Amino acid sequence: MQDYQIVDLYWERDERAIKESEANYGKYCRSISINLLNNQEDAEECVNDTWLSAWNSIPPNRPTALSAFFGRIVRNLSISRFRANRAGKRYDGITVMLSELDDCVPSTVSVSETMENGQITQVIESWLNLQSKDDRALFIRRYWHGEAVVSLAKESNVTQNQMAQRMLRLRQSLKKALEKEEISL
Amino acid sequence: MNSENIYDAITNINDDFIVEIKDSKGKKAHWRILLVAAIITMLAAGTALATWFLRAPDEAAMQDPVLAAYLSLEGTVIINESIDDGDYRVTLLGIAQGDAIISLNIPDMPLIEPDSTYVITAVQKLDGSDMPLLTDSIFDRRFYAVAGIRGISPWEYLLSYGTMTVVTEGVYIMLTICDDLEPFADRGAYIVVSHEISFTGDAIIYDEITGEVKANEEYDGISVVFALPLDSSKADPERAEEIMQGWSRLPAEISIEIDKNMIDADGRFMFPSVDELAALPVDEARAKMAAVSILGSEWGYYLMQSPLEDFELMADHIMACTVVDGNIR
């Protein structure tokens, strides 16, 4: 079933929407949440909550790309779970990712506080458009899908260390882009 | 600003970035994938052809002069090998050569490519009940048959580029159009029957070391792999190489006219229903299906949901197409 047909089911308040979402995107959402939380049980709950959240938001929304729509929901639910439980549970995937993303935080702290999340997104989008297709794919697979560096390295036939270096260069490049934007604010 | 702000900002990046990655992940785009027809269906000669194969083992059917003529065609192989999966029996019925089929001069013959090989597969229910007709709304999960070459990554090359589908005598039958298979006889070829329109890592597992393809047992649905029996004496490595080189050459231009009546009020492409297609003259149905085969491709799914003006933005992804007056050219 295609995306627009699934969306139509949500609009018709037809519960097959959930079944089709699970059939078409369950594996995809589960992989994102497991990458982030490293916890099967919590990831499963996040995926189930994703369908509920979709049910509550379609309508009025009419997403055109369900991969991005569901992926975004499951990312948000996963980090919410991390924020709620971080004192009591270890979520290695997201912890490591956030630690890496620290490299992107501009060092000009006083100015950086003024940048809104929407503006940060715009800078990231502009920066992504300047990257090669391969680098763009690597960045999104690592920091959107949460795929591990080791698996990205394996797929690219490079060592884990080489891939980590490449990711570091990308983060440093993004940091420069964010700093440049802050100066212009 | 901290890393969690950046995480949140990344979460909200434009859908296009996410779609681009999901689309390219795990497989390489290949123009042949774009040409895999979604469904070409209900063409009378296709039904007859399929029925002949289906009845081939029946001795009474052998008395049928048309069937007898068909079975005598050069290159026709009746196989009848079955594999049960879940509630279904999947059968590799046979293989026929395009030029031999054309020589039969069947009235209302569907478009048959002379240099192509046609692989016929069937799906039926193990409990003996009929498969639903393609027009039945309960038929929400179709079957597809896709062919590949042993030892070559299925993500890169497809041997098949279209499937005619009919439901006849309660059996779901697919005629899969492939490149001439015989030159590949020394390598070996296979066909996968699953719910996937092209090869995906969901339905099959490809072993890069041995070059073997097998059904993914964890796949949620039917997935069956048949080795295609080919006469090794007909292997022609030079011709095979020529065919493979041809795959990597993009056509200089592809011209597809989209009937404006197929665009809804929101500017979305509307797939024609089986009933609509069946009511059309063969040529018109074929032209309409040509548009569907492009729009039904992976890029097509996005195009289908896009307003017409977005077609131009996508055009460079669809070979050399441009949009003129609402038509993809």
C-alpha cells in the first residue's frame, strides 16, 4: 500500500491505517528507536506510541512522505524517553550520539544561546545541501537514523576509525557553519 | 545551544533529506527498476497464454491444437516446480521465448518483445479456494515476480522489466518479461516471487561471497526463489556482456504523455483502476500503463503525491524527462 493510501485510511478513521503503518514502516521505525535507545522493550513502546501519535495528528496533517513523518515521531518519542529516564536507565545509542553532537555546538556560547531551533534546522539544511551526496547520506544515517559508526564503516568498506574520522570532519564542518550563522545574527 | 538542541533541529530537517536516504539505502538506483511495470493486466492474449501453461500438465489439454502448437514452439519449457510458503503454493510453470510467442499471431496479443524471455509463475491457495480477482478490494497485497542473474548483486541489475498479471481459474498468474535469458546460461538465473515490485533486502537475502540469493525467512509475506533451468549449451558470454552493457546506458529520451484527466484536483496522479483499463482499447491501455510503469516506480510514488509543478524538480531523477504542458517528455 502506498503512502497516500495509508494517509487516506487515517483520514477515514479506519483502523487498518495502524496495521498498514506497522506493515510498511514498523521495521523502519523500530530500527531508528533501537539504534537510539538500545533497548528492545522501550523501542517497541516508542513504535506503538508512534502509531497512536500518528492517529491523533492525521487529520489534520496530510504527510506526503510517511518515512520522514513516522521517523520524526519515533525520534521525538525516543529522546523524550531518554530525557525522562536518563537518571535511571542507560541508553547508549543516544548518549553516544549526543556526545558526538557536542562537537557541533558553537564555542561562542553567549551568542549561541540566541539561536532558535528552527534557525538551527535551517543552517543544518543549508549545510547538508553543500555536502556531497555520500557525506549527506552518512550524516543523516548517523544522526537521524542513529546507525552505528561501525555498521556505516562496514558498509563503506573502511575501518571504524576511518569512518569515525570522517564523521568528526563532518561535525567540525557543521560547527563552523553554525558559528558563521551566529556571527551574522 | 547544546547537543540536544542540535538533535531536535536535525529531527526537523526537511523530509526530502530523509526520503533521499531511505530511497537509496541498501540498493543502487538503476534505470531498469524505473521501468518495472506495476501491473499490466487483463489482456486477453495474456490470459490465454497463462491458461495454456496452467493446463499444460493435463493430458486432455494436450489435445488442444492451440496448446499443442504453443508447446511445440522453440524455446518453450514446461517446468511445473512448486514451493509452498504459508497458505500459498507458488509454481514456476514455464519459460517461453518472445519471438516464438509472436509467431503464433494471437489476436489482441499484448505487447511481446521478440528478444525477450517470458517466465510464467503462478500463485494459488493451498486450501483449494480461488485467489481473489484483481478487481476485488480484498486483494490488498499483490504478488510480483522479479528475475536476476546468479552471482550479480540483485540491487544493481534486474533481468526482468515488467509483469503481466491475470487471475484465471482461481490462480494468480504472472508473465514476467525478461531479457533474453539464454546468453546467461553459464551464470544461471533465478526468479523471486514475493510482494515486492523490485528486489529488496526485505524479501530476499543475497550472499555477496557465494552470489546466491535465497528467500528471507523473516520476511512478512510470501517469498520464494526458483532457479531458472537454462540450457548451458546456449550460453553466450559476449551477448550476455552486451546485454549487461545495455543496462547501464540510459535511454536518450523517454516520452510519456500523461492524460490530464488522470490528475486529480490536488494535482496528484491517479492510478487507473483495473476496470478502467479493461474497458480501454489495448493500445490506449498500454499507453496508460506505460505512464503508470514510470509513475509506479519508486520515484513515481513521490511524483504521484506531488503537485504537477514538482515534476520538473524531479525530472533529472527520471532520466531525461522534462515537463511540457503537463506532460513528462
